[in-house]
Amino acid sequence: MAIARDTESLGSLPEIEELGLGRAELLGMYRDMLITRGIEERGHILYKQGKIPGSFYTGRGNEAAAVGVATAMRPEDAGTPLHRDMGVHVTRGVEPWRILAQYMGRVDGPARGRDGNVHLAQIEQNLIAMVSHLPAMMPVAVGLALAFRIRNERRVSVSWFGDGAAARGDAHEAMNFAGVRRLPVVFVCDNNQYAYSTPPQFEYACANISDRAAAYGFEGTVVDGTDVLAVYTEAKRAIEKAREGDGPTLIECVSFRMEGHAVHDDASYVPRELFEEWSKRDPIARFRLWLSEHARAGEAELSEMEEGVKTLLVEAQRRAESSPLPDPAELEQGVYAEPEELEGSPDA
Amino acid sequence: MPEKTYLQAISDGLRQEMRRDERVFVLGEDVGVYGGAFKLTVGFLEEFGPWRVIDTPLSEIAIVGSATGTALMGLRPVAELQFADFISCAWDQVVTVAAKQHYRAGTSVPLVLRLPSGGGFSGGPFHSQSPESSFTHVPGLKVVCPATPHDAKGLLATAIEDPNPVLYFEHKHLYRRIKAEVPDERYTIPFGKARIHRAGGDVTVVTWGAMVYTAAEAAGELSAEGVSVEIVDLRTLQPWDKQAVLESVAKTSKLLILHEDTRTSGFGAEIAAQVVEDAFEHLDAPIRRIAAPDTPIPFSPVLEKAYIPQVEDVAVALRELAAY
């Protein structure tokens, strides 16, 4: 099992400010993590109330990894977040009510009811909608980077995957091609220790998934995925390295999947002690403590923010529930794109 | 107008698109330094440079997946799968990612996959398949199967312009065997418009790809026997020109469907079903299908000849239909 860094590694404020994060940005990251967890907790309740069809997935325990990486990206960067990465959508500006509308199959969800749960993305945020065949998104993320390289744009692509996805051939082909061409892409492995019910020792035989980076000719690193500042630090370094033309990096964010694979799964196969151990490293609680100890964030300020997020999500839910259901008469529309949807014809 | 081989028409058309639109680029195995396994992109690397003519590792998933990524970022990738057979490696990228993206997320994937397909030269089970029918069953994909040099160039231009994933099946057995006049200037040919390869009044043959020429030879034999055969070359299977087929059947009342792909669930079954639904009253004979048998494509020439529909098979069926 991968070993995360020491749990006390969150740096001091001056250290963090040197990396480009001021107090306002730090509080913003905390808020994004709260919104991320809040959306998923609310979704969980809505699911149990029968308001969300199908299945329901959360990324509880992965909020720091998702928000840390997304904060290190620039708006013009692009990526392919997966189902534990709700924090990426939130950080890049997808409105919470639209996410809740997506869960409930409403027209205002980014997939307009045509796909559910975290299978969402808004191209406005340069995010590409994931498919369930998770590592299949990795070559696509490499393609985003290839486009940037072809056009000589100073943009970076981020490719998310998990400890489970790492076992498939897509992951190999994507990282190999990216390495060969030194493309501006950062691979982020959310290693949350369980692929559905399968633990790491039955998914891979090397010590760390990031060890594989050496085989692709680029750098790999392990980071504590519950430490948002450690994740941010590694991601920022890797993203800017890629932007400078110095090729890909594989960052393995070690965290723990604090719930089952999806809501139907009680995760009875996970030893209770592991949940207890990792609950002491809850990414949100850790960051809250850091903010109060290092960033002069008082109880009143933090509580006010937490209340604000609750209010925001109550309003988001109200708005999502008032979003119409899709019209079955439109079922067959939009299978194919129309020519006018694509801009920039050379004739234009 | 200059005469060009089918292969030269594709090559010239692709070069013309790349000169016209700097978003168009090619990627695939051995497409650069080597000029492609069939030498279709010879000279491209020198003209367009290594970031528009990209030699990839032996990685079909990465080829199709990364091409999809570039398409999502506004480029116009033309990915070459060295043989259409190898598209099985990239099934997920084609069917799961590219085909469903617009319906789910509203984002266009203007992607062209060039797929050298078809048998006739002892390529064996893994270098000779005609897998086009499988992809007509996947909503979100377009499927193109040109038969003539003129169509090959015009349909390629249309494929590159199209905002959707297009599977462009180029028949390897036509590459250097078929030569015809091809305009130098750029032109497009709309998808979903069939071409009457030969007009006739007694029996209709609906086909595409290399089988157009097999049908034409058989029709020549029948003509000498006083039977007039109409050959409808579909050109594209998704979308396909139902109207042209129905119109021809209304005229001849007899239909033979011919394809090189295997029989069961081949696209011919879809055509037959549609004609039965929409033109049953016009039919004076049961619809006939000639297709490859439901086996892998064998290697030995004698076996391959028995597998691929031959002129004589078609002529026999046409005689039977004419006499019915």
C-alpha cells in the first residue's frame, strides 16, 4: 500500500504565499472543498429520498486532491476529471445547482438528462465529460495536450485516473505516447486504495503507481492526497513544468475512499480500522485546523463561511428541483452535431 | 481531367485539405518518415512538418483517443489505423468516447478515421476484414465507403468538414487497381447520396466499396443475355440513401444486395428490412443477399476466393432474379 507523507506536512503561511496562494485564495480553496462535500452529502440524501435515479457516487476523502490540483490550473488549461473529482468542477466554476440538476436528470444539468451523476463537464471550463470506462479518458487528455503542442499554446492538460484505472491498457498507451512526445500533460492518480472492492495488492505489484512514470521517461511523485497544500504544491510545479515544455509528470495522490464504491455499497470488505485511521486525516478538518493556526482564520470567520455554503446549497437544491425534466420528444435530437456548431471554417 | 488511382485520389485530397486548413493534421503508425504502410502520405512529413504528420507509437487506443482530444480542442485530426482490422483495439475510444460525446455533453468531435479495409490479396484473418457494418449500429458515428477515385476524394473532404466522428473505409483492393478521372480542384460529395453506377431496368443491385466492380462485371454478362441491371453504389452507410434504393426498387421490382462483409447482421440485412417495410408492394421476387459467409477471412487464395463474393456468384443470382 502506498505511503503518504507525514500528516504534519502542511506548510506555514509564508511558505504557501511563496507558491502564489494568498489568504483569500486559501479561504477560497476551503470553500470549494466545503461545497464539494456539501453537494455530495446533499446528493446522498436526495438519492435516499428517491429524487436521484440510477446510482450515486461520491469522492468523500478526495476533496483535497481534487481542489488542490484544480487550483493549480489556469483557466485556459484543460482536463478530464473522473467520478471522485467533483472538486475540480466546483473549483473551475460549474455552479452547484447545475450539478444537483445533473444528479436528478434535469435539463439544467450539463448533460441535460442524457447522462447522470458525475458524468458531467462544461466545455466552457475546458473540462471534458468522462465516460464510465474510466482510463479511456486518459488518451483523450493526452489529445488535449497534443492540440496545445501542435498550436504552440502555453496550455496544460490534466488527466485524472485511479488505482483501478491504472491497471488498464489505456493508461499505458496514454502515458507512453505523452512521454515519447513530451506533451504538456500532468497525470493525476487519485489512489484511494480501493477499486470497488479490490485493494492495492490485487491491482498492482509495484510499491507506488507513480513508480511507473520512470518507465515512460518522466517524473513520478507520491503526495499526501488529504493535504490540499501538498497537493497544490506538487500540482503547481508539475503544471508549470509542462507549460515550459519539460514534459509530463505523474502525481499519485494517496487518500482513502471514505464510502463504498457507490451508495449501494456498504464497503463491508474494508477493515474498520482503516476507516478510523483515515478519518483522523479528513482533508477538510485538516485544512480548517491549518487555516486557524496559520492563516488567522477565526472560528467566527470559518463558521460564517460554512453557514454561507449551507445557504448556497439549500438555494442550489431549490433551483435544481425546479429545473424541468427533459422532454421525451427531444430524445432523438443531438445524436449528431450540425456543421454550424463548429466555428472557424477556413471559408469563413 | 487527370486520371488517378483510388489511392492517389485519397492522398491528393488529404494533402489538399491540409494545405487549405491548418487545423487538419494526420497521425498514425508509420505515417511520417515511412509515408504510411500503403505509401499514401509520402511527402507529407516534408511538406507539413512533424507536428502535422505525427508518427505514433504502436497504440491504437492512444491514436484514436488523442485524436478525439485534439478534435475537442478545435483541430481536425485525420487518424490512420494501419488496417481497419486494428480498430478493434480502439473500440472504446470510437464507440464509448467519440460517438456519444455530442449527445451527452453537446461537444462536437470532428474526427476522421482512415480505415484501409477489405480483402482480395491473401491478407488473412487480421488484414482483410470489412468491419463497416458493426459501426453502422453505433449512434453518433458516420460510415463512409467510397468505391471510385472521384468519390474517394470528395467524400474525404466532406468527412474532414463534418463535425462528427467519421469512419472512412478505403478499400485496399481498389488502391492501385482502379483508376479514373479526378478533378484537381477541391470538391465535396454529400453523405447519404447514393450514386447510380450503372442504370438499368430489370434488377437492382445495392452495394458499395469494391463490390461495385464485381456487380458491374456481372451486370456486363447479364447485359449480353438481355437483362438490364441497375447498380446503386451507396457511397455512405451512415447515413444511407434509402430514397435512392426505394426508387430503384420501384423501377425494377427486384433487389439483390451485395457486400463483402459477413452475412449475418451485415448492413445488407438493414437494407432488406427497410425495403420490406417501405416497398413490399413493389417487390416481384424475394430479396436476395450475397455476402461473405459467417467465417473469419481465410488466408489461402483458394479459400479467400471462396469467401469473397465473386462475379459468377452475382451473375447466377441476377439470372435467377431476372427469371423469377
